[in-house]
Amino acid sequence: MTPPSTQRLDVQIPVDADGVVAFTRDLVRLRTVNEPGFGEAPAAGLVAAKMREFGWDPVVTEPAPGRPNVVATITGDGPGRTLLFEGHTDVVTEGSLDGWTVDPYGGEIRDGRLYGRGAADMKSGVAAMLYGVRALQLAGGFSGTVKVCALADEEGMMIGVHHLVDSGVVSDVDGAIVCEPEGGEICPVSKGAMRFRVTFTGTMAHGAMPQHARNPIPAAADFLRVLDHLQADFTARHGSHPHLGPTYVTPTVLNAGDLDQINVIPASATVAADIRTIPGVDHEELVVRLTDHAERIASERQLRASVTVPVNRPPVDTPVDALVVASLARAHAAVTGTEPVFGGVPGTTDGTILTVRAGIPTVVYGPGGKWIPHQADEFVELADIVSAARVYAVAAREFLSS
């Protein structure tokens, strides 16, 4: 991957540093976990209120009841390109409190860091994109349009971004910056994700009479060996991506029988895998290949195989010379005084859907460490929040005026 030209920009756009930190803290204090009975509504409401305070006119829709998307459109002084900033308002659960030394929703600030669930992933990114675009607006003199989107359910099935694409709101977007935490790296590539599940069904019987059963457990073991061989095959065929590493084929679920019924041969056994792919891996070919293996194993053992693919998100490989990437790189250099470092997203983001479904060139860049999300004592550096907001403002000016 060859970095684009990063000709130094001599531009700075002032950002309300105290305001963006305070707003991040307010968001972190809201428990908007992605689990039944909760949801993003409190954070979405706070985002919409802040947008109205800025004089914007947010549009709130619900991809699912109680799970809002919030979108604001800010127009410049004349026609031009359209840039989208995107973040999500849901967070993962805090898990056991045993690992935390702070209140996950206390918004504690200590030694220049803001602690709490979602501090990095990604309420600081949401705050930074709002304040960055507001700074651009107050600085004046830009053409085109900026869309700011705070979406639901990124940590789940990504219903928020699918709803956004289905609504047509992004049909005119020329580039998108996804504000996920990447530790200061500019990430135009992201791994793909596939979740594959196969259930082998046979005939239940007493453990003392296996001749009357069709045992699905050996078939599950056969399929686990297929997954192991597949990992090695992908490594041989596609190697290791410089920013993403190799493709991973990871068995994550093995379910058969009842632990208290050791004398019973179960009727079914399920194997599931989490597969993380790099550019060059064809997902449709992968589904066919895995399905063929499952059906072959089932046939050999006189069983039935049922295959489902709950998640199928191909990798993203935005060219580094795409305008949205180059604009962000130049903005990063101008604001931070350091040359940009290019990297990759080890998982998937809403940007995956924006690229795969809507064809939008996307790049991921935001405050917070790349590896801190979903951990106890999650935190973000206050300086990183302010810096990201400044970079977003300059990147937008550069993208819209280039």
C-alpha cells in the first residue's frame, strides 16, 4: 500500500475543546448498551439536541422501535461534493464489574483521560464529528454538503446503517469518514466478517444402542477439521495483508447433547465459525465451499445438514489515493504535525455496509486506542478527542474544496 501525497496544508480550524470533551462525557454517562431492554435512544436524543443547539435540523428515524438513527445535513455556500461522517451510539455491555476500577458510566476524568464504557468505542468519535463539522461551519467558506450520522446497532446486526442505505439518504454521498477508534491510524482497509453455522441432524438413541442412532457428533468433528484445513489453505493462497494480517477461520460454537444426559446420543450437533477475511477472498465462493463440505459430510454419515450465514460482510479496500483518504491524510498532517500512519480495521464497521451496499469510498479514523474497545476501564485521551475534531474539520474543508 503506497501512501498518497501528503502535501502539507497550512490550515487550522478552531474547535470548542471544552465543549467536545464535555459532550463526550455526557454521552458516556448514558448506558446505551446493545442488549434487550436498553438501546440508543438516550444518546440519540442528546445528539439530536446538540444538533439543534448548533442550528441544524436533525432527522430522527427508527430502524427498530426505540432504536433511533439521527442524521443532520449541513450545506455550504454553493454546490459541490457530499461528505458523510458516521458514528454509532450503542455500546457493548460493561460485563462483570470485577475488572473495572471506575464506574463504567461515571464519566470519570483522571490524568488527561476520560474513562467509561464507550469512551473510545465510540462516543468520543460521535462527539468529535459533531464538533468538527460545527467548527467547519463556523469557519465558513465551504461548498458542498456534509451529512452527520449517529446510528443505532453497530455492535449488533448493523440495522442502523442498513436502514440508512435503504432510505436513500446516502445516494449522493461521495466519501465517508467513519469515526471509530483507530489509535491515530488512517484505515482505508477493513477485514471482512462471515459467521457461518451448520447443524447436522441425525437420529437420537440410547448410548447403549448406537446401532439405532445416526450420531451427528462425528460429523461435527469432521467439519471442525475442514475449518482447520481452510485456515491453512487461505494462508497459503492469500498470504498476510500488511495492515490486516491473515484470514482467520475460528470455530466459536460447538453444541451437541446435554451435559447431564451422557447416556443419550443427541439428534443434532451444531458447529459455528467466525471467519475474518482479507481483500482477495471471495465471500460467495467461501459460502459455496463450506456448504459443499457440510453437505458431503452429512451425506457420508447419512445425516442432514442445515447451513445458515447470519453475517456476510466482505472486506473493504478503499484505494489510498481516493480523495476522502488523501484529504484525511493531509488534514492529519496539518493538525498533528506528524506524517500519517496507514493501518487497517481488524473487524468490520458501519463503513463496511456503506462501501459494500452503497459503493461509497470509506476510511476509518477516530479518537481512542485501536485495541481498548470492549475492555474494562475503557478510556480515551482528552487530547485525542480534540485533535480528531480538528482533523475532521480540516479534512472536510479539504475534501469539499479539492
